[in-house]
Amino acid sequence: MANIIMGIILAICILPTMWMIYFLSYPKDLKSSKLIFGVKNRDEFADPGIRETVEKVIEKYRKKGLRLSWILTAICGIIFVLTLSDILSLVMFVWIMYIFVSLILITIPYWQGNREMMDIKRSLGLSTEKGVIYTDLNNAGAVKALNVTGIMIPNAVGLILVLAAFLRDAGVVNIGKTAMYPGFITGMICLTFWIMGIVMTAIGFVIDRMKNEIISTDSDVNANYNRARKKTLADLMISFVWVNTLYIAVFLLCYAISGSELLFMISMGIYAVLLLAAIAVCVSRMKKVEQTYRVKTDIVMDDDEYWIGGMFYYNPSDKRLNIEKRVGVGSTVNMAHPVGKVLGVIGALSIVASLLMVVWIGMLEATPISLRIVGGSLICHQLRDEYVIPLDEIESAEYITDMNAIRLSRSNGVGMEELLKGNFVELNSAERCEVFLNPETGSCIRIKTSGRVYYVSSATAEETATVYNML
């Protein structure tokens, strides 16, 4: 059931995101847009002899992008069927690979279109190695649109909710009818989402302080254009933070109080849909701004050469770290900047780490746990010796056949249907313990030593009973 719900949530998040990327990269009005596949739209592209060529390039790669989007949508449906599988690691691996591959494939026609548009530009003698930079001294760094109070209030509310969650976990405040979770699990989850809101806030301030774009010799036009764009992006960041704070409240009420994992997953799906809706509204408003100021543009800065594939900005002579994106909304980083290089490495490592994590989970699912007594010690083994418990330190050992009587809350470690491993807390006694068991076996051994409590089992109930008899 959990796999099915996870698959539904992922499909709800992934499919709208993929189609949003398509419509951002290949809009219907591309020939009249500010950018054509990441290349500045020049008046020369509208000349009778060139317009037909440009339109053919646009139509060719829009169709390619559309075909790929439908193919990826069909593949998504096939992958969803795999969520019926009980092998969680397989489901996770397939979904993660689908996300990575989809993001690459959906942008390939864009890169190809960018290359052809650059070829057209060079054939017209418009390409330059160093773009001309214009500065509007009347508005240099003066246009800001972020409402500081508007973005700090939801963060403050979120912080109060986080504190309430930690007080609940600590037992200071008794919220709800269910038993409280020791180990501050609820508080840590709420804190994680609150930190996400802080990150969004920081991004909002960075975007608001980006260098103003110059589109006209008229300073008023530049000021109004940048104010309109920054206001749209600022509203997006504020919406993000409010949705984030709302989710913390919903999580605290629906999950922490009721203890329902189903509600937790459903709320995650709603959370993702709300974020995507906010992005869609922002994109629509941004397009209206560009259309409004299109006729007022009389300056085109030629910096196309610095955009790799129309997506990645690399300009060693530009000291700025943050640059407005050419695809989508918000900002990207200058990959030639020292910090940009570090962020690029971190991003690549994150991708590798996520794949390795899925492989590790797969190894955990494929490798059965085992108990054995060797050299005067009880060894709990899976991939490695997890716990080595000297027999002379064991004060008591109890064989438990009613797994429902055990109520454990994970502090850190592995929590899967067929594997519980790591640091847990007994909810009945609020005592910390080490867990190494397969709940599906239906039995386990509770071992108490002078300093710790262990719940352990082998891969089967028979093997567990054999080890208990030996103890």
C-alpha cells in the first residue's frame, strides 16, 4: 500500500513538472518571445529571408519536445505499474532514474535548437565573443520588490510550530490522543521543512538583489520592467514560504496527532501540487510582463556566447554569482564563479549519492539478517556485524511472539516493512533501545544488558527461536 501511495504522489509531482518544463522551453509564441532556445530574439530574425528559417527551427524542435513529453508520460504510466511491486528499492531506483533521464531527454531538443539558432546568428554576422554591457546608473541596484515583512511572517509562524512540535516530543505539551513520540521525530521533520522555508527566503533575497537588466535607453522603462519582474518572483517566494508553513501545521495536526502515515503521504502530494500551482501562476505573470515590455525594448545585450546550450551560464569576466535563468523562472549561478564551481560539484555529488543510496537500500532488501553465537558473543549480521553482544553481559533474554505488543519509535536508522534497524525508543517505557529485526517473522528476542536493551531477530521465526534456546 505504501508503495502505491508513493507512486501516486510521485506521478502527481513528476508529470506536471515535466509538462511545465516543456511549456517553458517550447512555448507556442516562441518566435515572438524574448528568447528562442536561449538565444536573444533579434530584429534581424524577423527579416523575410531569415524568418522562414527561424520558424522551421522552432517548429522542428517544438515537435521533438512534444513527442518526447508524450513518450515520457507513457513511460511514467508503465513505471507506476511497478509501484505494485513489494520491492521498495526497485520502485525507488526506477523512479529516480526516470526523473534524471526525463530531465535530460526533455532538454535535448532545446539544446539542438539553441545550436541551430546560434548558427543562424553567426551566419548573419551577429555573434560576438564579448557582449556589449550596458549600465543604467539611475537604477543600478535600486529596484527591489521583496516584501520583507510578508516573507518573514510565515517563517515566524513556522518557527512557533516547530517549537510546539519539539515541546510535544519532549512531553511538555500533550497534544492529541495518541502517545507522544520520544526521540523528537516530529520536531525534526517540522524543523526540516522550516529550514526549507528559510532557504526559499534566502533565494528570494538573492533574486531581489540581482543586477537589473537593461532593455531600454529610458531609465523609467528599465525601472518598471525590473520592478515588475522582481515583484512576480518575490510573490512566488512568499507563496512558497506560506505553503511550506501551512504544510508544517498540517503535518503537526494530521500526522503527529493522528499518527496516520496515509495522511502524511496525501498531505505531501497536496503540498507538491500547491508548489507547482504557484510556479504556474508565476510563469503566466512573467510572460505577461515580457509581452508588455517587448515593444519598449530598444537595447539587446549580446551575451549568448556565455550560455552553454542556452541553459548554463559560464562567464569568467562576470563577477556576479547569480544570473537570471533563460529557461524557467528565478536565477541560476555563474559556473565560472568560484562558488558556482563548488555548487556544480555539490550538485553532481548529490546525484551520485542519491543513486548510491538506492543501491544501498536494495542491498539491505536483498540481504537477509541473521543471528549467530560465535566465540562467546551474539552477533547480529547483515552486510556487516551490526551488533556484537558478549554473552556474559546479557542480564535477561525474553522471547516475544506478539509483535503488536512492541511499540517502537525510530530515532535514526532503517525503517522498512521487512527490516527495522538502528536506534529506537520503546513508546511504552520511553527507554532507548537498539533494534535489529524483521517484523514479518512474527517473533523476536528482547535482550537486556547492563547498559542497553536490544530487540533482535533472525530472518525466520525458526532461526530466532533456535538462537533464543541457545541463550
